[in-house]
Amino acid sequence: MLRESAARNIKPLLSDDAWQALRRLSPQAVRRDLEKARKQVADAERSATEANARARSAEQRLQQSRAGAGDGLTALAKQFGTDKWGSWHHYTPHYARHLGHLRDERFTLLEIGIGGYAREKQGGASLRMWRSYFPKAQILGLDIEDKSFVDTDRIRTYQGSQTDEQLLNQIVDDADDLKVIIDDGSHRCEHIRATFDILYPLLPDDGIYAIEDLQTSYWPRFGGSADVNATFTSMALVKSFLDDLNWEEFTPVDREPSYVQSHLIALHAYHNLVFLEKGENNEKSVNGRRDPAKP
Ligand SMILES: C[S@@+](CC[C@H](N)C(=O)[O-])C[C@H]1O[C@@H](n2cnc3c(N)ncnc32)[C@H](O)[C@@H]1O
């Protein structure tokens, strides 16, 4: 019946060769081929699912490592609501890398910029995060606005400008074993530079100085410039640290190094964030230029 209908309806549409090939097909062979094709499709779907799962797990591992998984600082940032980890900034893994060794130490951390700006009872997220991350540390915060509502055991706030030299001296005088300074204040280039000039000499050796949100270096409304050769920006200051590190390689023997040159031992730069390590920088020049006994 089927064959007769096919001969009547399909044969006229095909060449002789095609019709003979069709006649040779058995229903069992067609079913087998169909089964085989179905299995190939199922295998391909399974492989695609497995590849997707592998990609998802790799993405998760990447996210975890970016978040400094295991260290806990990112979780604390989220818990207390500081933007040191979030859609704009990914600072916490870098902080964990550079400050993690201090977790069980008694020391003082000073952060400029408490948060919340002029909004009443807003801010304090990062100070609370630091207090939790460093269970033995004293946490000091400075803000142009009154943030005294954040004060609690191991958190003390000061109100004033980050360029007020007298106030900065007083804060450092109050601090026991100051080890970390973070500039997360106005982000204005001239402020970042002035604060650094005042505070860096007051930070003891082995201290760490961090500057956040360096993107404003390229923003004119923050006193910055998109001209990467501009000399007045915060990034120009950061770039000068590279030469400062290597001052012995180019400074004439009869010229004394600047304060930063002789007290900077490492610079770690990340996207919009830098860390400076303070210490005595006098490893001596590779070619001996600083040795007056040599020509
Ligand atoms: C980005 S928020 C700080 C955020 C906070 N460190 C955190 O991570 O949660 C910047 C703060 O700096 C303060 N600020 C602005 N100009 C300042 C200045 N000249 N001196 C001190 N603080 C200033 C603002 O009031 C604001 O609260």
C-alpha cells in the first residue's frame, strides 16, 4: 500500500538513481539511522551542558579569587556597606593582600574620608569594616563633616580638613603605633598631594600608605587632567614614586635624596588604587654611582 502510493506520487519527482536508492531503504535501516541521529543530538546536548557547567564554575572561581575568598574582607565590606567592594571598586582583595599580615596585631589605622558626606548619620561603613577585620586595632577616621555618631570602642572620629596640617599632626600624636593610612577623602588632586606631603613623613617605617579612587586624577572637576603628562595630578605624584624608588640610580653623588626617595621601599599599583610601603631606601646603586670612592 505504502509502496504503491510512493510509486505513484514520489517516483515521478525523482531521478531513476534516486528512486532506486529509495527503494533500497528498509524501514529498519531508517529507524536505525534515526536512532543514531537522536543519540548524536543527545550527546551534543550533554557536552554543551557540561561545557556550560565548567564555564560557570570557572567564573565562580574567578569571582571568588577576585573577592579574596577565605580572607573575609570582601564579606565584611558587603556586610557593612562600604564601596571598597562592589560594582565600581574591587579593592578588598588588594587590601587583604597588603594588610592581611596585621590582622592579629595591635596598631592604629587612620582612614581619611568616613563616608556619607553631609548626610546626617550616614557613613562609617569602612571604619566598621576595619574594626571587625582587625580585632585588636584602633581605628581613626577623619572627615570634613561631623561623623561622631560612628565613635565606639576602638573607633574614634575627627572632624576637619584632610589638608589641615595642625589637625593631622594632632591625630598622629594621638595614635599608638600608626601603621596604616588610607586616603579616601575628597579625591581632589591637590588634597591628595597635600595630605601625602603632610602625613607620609609622620608615618613610621614599615607603615603602609594607600590612596583610593585615583580615577579622579583624570577628571578636571577634581583638579585632575586627561593629559597623562600633566604634572599636578595625583597620578603624576604616583608616577614620581617609581623614580623615587630608584633615586640612587640617577641622583648625582653630591645631591641628597628627597624625603620620599629615602623612605619608600615599594609601590603596588592597581586599578585606581595604590599602596606605598615605607622604609629605608638605600640599597645602593647597581653601578656604584652613589659610592663616592668610585669614579
Ligand atoms: C568616598 S567617602 C568615604 C567612604 C568611606 N571611606 C568608605 O569606604 O565607606 C569620602 C568622604 O570624604 C569626606 N571629605 C570630603 N572632602 C574632605 C576633606 N577636604 N577633608 C576630609 N574629608 C573630606 C566626605 O565628607 C565623605 O564623607
